Amino acid sequence: MKDFLPISREDMRRRGWESVDFAYVIGDAYVDHSSFGPAIISRILEANGYKVGIIAQPDWKDEASIQIFGRPRLGFLVSGGNMDSLVNHYTVSKKHRSMDAYTPGGVTGKRPDRATIVYCNLIRKVYKDIPIAIGGIEASLRRLAHYDYWSDSLKRSILLDSQADIISYGMGEHSIVEIADALASGLAVKDITFIDGTVYRTRDPEAVYDAITLPTYEEMKADKLVYAKSFYTQYCNTDPFTGKRMIEGYADGWYIVQNPPAKPLTTQEMDDVYALPYMNDYHPSYEKAGGVPAIREIKFSLASNRGCFGGCNFCALTFHQGRIVQVRSHESLVAEATAMTHDKDFKGYIHDVGGPSADFRHPSCEKQLTKGVCRNRQCLFPKPCPNLRADHRDYVELLRKLREIPKVKKVFVRSGIRFDYVMADRDDTFLQELCKYHISGQLRVAPEHVSAEVLRLMGKPSHEVYEAFIDRYNRINGRTGKEQYVLPYLMSSHPGSTLKAAIEVAEYCRDIGYTPEQVQDYYPTPSTMSTVMYYTGVNPEDMKPVYVPKNPHEKAMQRALLQFRNPANYDLVVEALRKAGREDLIGTGPKCLVYPRKSYADHVNKNRERSASERKKQGAGAPTKGSAGRKKPQNASRGGNGHGRR
């Protein structure tokens, strides 16, 4: 029968089950949709004949909360949720977030910090010897020793602190079934050491064959440069075809062994994953609380691909999904979109067709599906590889098919396009159809910065490539007769960004008349190249020193510079300009960022008087002149760049 998986003993017995094979403990509310990792893993296990019960957001202070189904036959599965629990809880300034989109009603406090560790330790209190397999992004990115921003320290593998037995890292569809089959065959969990895409612990390093020996945890903790070198070794072994087994030692006698990544899914396997009987909604028990906010944007979106060969250094995709792009067939996507149109809440709009980068619909070159990705070069950075297949024809054909489905009014592309990949494709067809059919007034793209040095450390293309993309975008918009703009995402305080570099961005915003409503302050999350730069002060790729803005006040100045028109930022902007020796940007000239203080006060007062006068003339609450109609948005520019924020 098609239904939600059991969340209670009553649900379990309604299905005629006496017990479950696996109890799946998750940090999110239970949403049975293919955009949620726990839904995919539980449905795959179900398809392979296993009984799975869901324990969503248990009370980690109550042992009874993880005993809902009694002792599961084969073991526990644990995931912190779709986000790392600490990223979910805290802003980059380590302040509590006001909402949790993965919790009913958006309320906070329904999961602990370091959820995977806390849940596993709770299970161990009750079931001393039961197998525990952990997965999801929190476990995947903390599988070996890693820098932890929230404690500002190097942490051990999550496998040790959680007391779990095995990690299914990456997307997990292959490895989780192999783990389940091994346990079902009677194999002890300590003997499951042979599955690709897993990490296990052992006290017998001699039994580990053909492995790269990484520095010990104690060596890395004593010397940050040793950690940087170790991380780069890990980074060079993230490919499923060329990646080597790695072993990392600890002083207490434990060794953590990472097996090579699992092979990428074929298109048929991808189709099978997304054809599983998801309910495509949150569990009805959450209705009284107002539902789960995270479902709103993705309920009517299509996941077209996974994996990314973009290679941004601040992104963890290389460590989690990998660089090899995997795609679903047109038939699979059209079938899912057609089913959407029969949903009572469907209004005619497909919100997105994409993935990490929407316009990636095949591996970057032919050899990757047999020989893997290159260890010593990126596909797009610093320039597109000569072997790159820059071809949007398949994506264009897919979007055309989706537009033709009855009841579909518009198909949006919102998950971001790679502007450098678009520029590598000389055919205008994709960009023309994107402008004509798949955006509505504004295209969101992510140049991230304008400084050559910062872009190099980010792994992003040069600013000239972005500018060329904007010229092409504007030209094509002119051809389609539409007045549409670009909203560029910008990032402050990334490693390498000095005050001088931040001023470069501010001057660029001044020149294009752009006022960012939001700026992403760089957030060091586990297992990215940029995070290692932040912690160690060197680029792991070449071990050269990197300037890292860590002082909170300097970070505030850099952020303020990107939003220099905001009156609340005036003092910070002036301080930053003076500190950088750029007083020439304080004045009344056309190139200045801010007025001198007296002139600024006069300017603010005049604007207030003008606004009050206009309100009086028009009547209280009336819109100001020109607020309606086709006016260029204050936060948009005719310039922009590509790669959506993930």
C-alpha cells in the first residue's frame, strides 16, 4: 500500500508488522519527498524488502523516545537531517537562528546541537550492542578528522564521538542496501569492511589493505599544516574510479578507514530512485503545527541532476555528491511533472528544474564514467578544460517537454546556472529560451566576488567572464524584447579577502547601481577547501599562505562595504575606508561611496523632508511615484553572474 512509513507502534501493527528491521532516527520532521535524504534511503530499503520505522526529532533527553518500535531486528540508522545541525541552528556569527524550516511550524529547539552524535549516544545507552549506521550530510562531511568552526578546533571522526559502527557517506543509495544485506545475512557489523562509500573503525590496521596512511589525529592537531596536507590528500581521493582507501589513526588505538566512494548512479538507477512511492508531503500529524516550511519551495520542483563539476572551494559537493554529474531521463522527469499537475495545491508553476547547477545534464567529459575525474585539474577553473562538453541541447529539450505538459503555466529555473559553463557554449539557444520562458524579471546568479585573488581562492572564474556573460544576457534579452535584470549573489570575508578586496566589490556595486539586500558572510562548514584555508591560513593545494579575515569587527566592515548605501553601515564603511587609505571614496563626487559626515546628515535630512512632503501630497499610505510599473528594482542590476547558492 502507498502510505507514509510507520512513525508509531500503532502504525507498525496496522501494517501487520511485529517489529521493524531498521529504526531510522532523523533530526528533521518526517517529510516523505525525494528532496529529503531520509525519505530516499528509507524508500530504497523498503523497495529491497526491509521494514523501516521513522523516529523523527526524538526527545534526546528521554530514552523512551528511541524505543518507539522496540529493538529493531537489524539495527538503527541515524541522520542529523538535510542540513548539518549546527548550520541549521546558528548563523555565521554563532547566533541562534529564529526559524528551523525542517521542523513543524518552523520552531527551533526540536533537535540537539551535533544531532547525530547525541542520538547515537542515546541509542547506545539503551541498546549497548546494536548496529548503528549513520549517514546524511552531517556524518558524511565529518567522516574523518575535520575542522569544527563552532568550537574552533580540530574534531575527531564523527564515528568515534557518536559510538556508531559505520558511516554511509555521500548519497548512500548503493551502500545502504549493501549494509542492510550484509546485516541480514548474519554478518557482524564489525566485519562489514568491504563496501564502497562507507567508513568503519578498527583496532587492527594490519587488516587494512591497499590504503593511503594519513597523518594521525594527534599529528594534525599539533600542526595545522599537517592537517592541510592530509585534507588535500582526501580531496584528491573523492573520485569513485580513482579514489584510494585511506586510514587515519588515533592515540586511543582506534583507526578510521574510509573506503573509496560508491560508483555514481546510472540514469536508470536515478529514475528508479525517483519513481519510489513517496507521499510527496510532510506527515499529516504535523498539520496542526502549520506543516513543515521546507516543503513549500521543493514540493513542485524537479531534481534533474546531482553531482557538480563546478569545483567551488567553499562548497562541500565534491566531498558529498562528487564531481561526476548524474541525471534522470526526460521520461522520468516528465512523469513526475505530470503527476504534480494532479495535486490539489498545484497552481501551474514548476518552481525549479535543476540540482547543484541546473544546467549540468551530463558529465563534463566522456571519460569520467569509466576513468573518473582528473585529480590535478578542474573542469571549469581557471578556464574551461579543452575536453569539456559545453552543450545545453539536452536541457533545452527537457525544458521544452515540461512546458508542453497540460496545466503547466510556467517552468522556472531557480537552482542556479553556471555562467562560465554558459559562456563555454557558443550556441545562444539555451540562454535565449531561459530569458524568454524560465525566469520572471530577474535571474539570480553567483559571481561571489570581483577581486581576482579572492576569485582564484574561491575556485570561481575571472570577473571578465562574468562581465561577458552579462553583455550576452543583456543582448539576448534585448532580442526577446524583455526588460529583465540579474541579482548577483556576493560573499564577504572569504579567505583571501582583505579590506582592499571588499572595497573593490563596493566600487563595482556603485558602478552598476546595485544595492545587495543580502550578503553572504563566508561560513566555514566542514570538509571544504575554503574551510581548511580559514583554519590553517594556507591553501591546501599549494600550501601558500592565505590572508584570512577572522576578527569580527573586520568581518563586519567587509560586510558593510558591500552594503555601503545602508545608513546603518555608515560608521563601519567610513572606518574601513580610512583604515584602507581610501579616504578618496568619502566625499560628494560621483565615485565616492559615502558623503562626509556633515554632508551625509544633510543628505539624510533632505531625503526625510522630501519623503514627508511627498506623503503629505499623496495622502497617508499612498505609494510613492513610480513604485508601480516596470521600474528597475533597487536590488537588481543589469549585470550579474552565475551559479546559484546552494
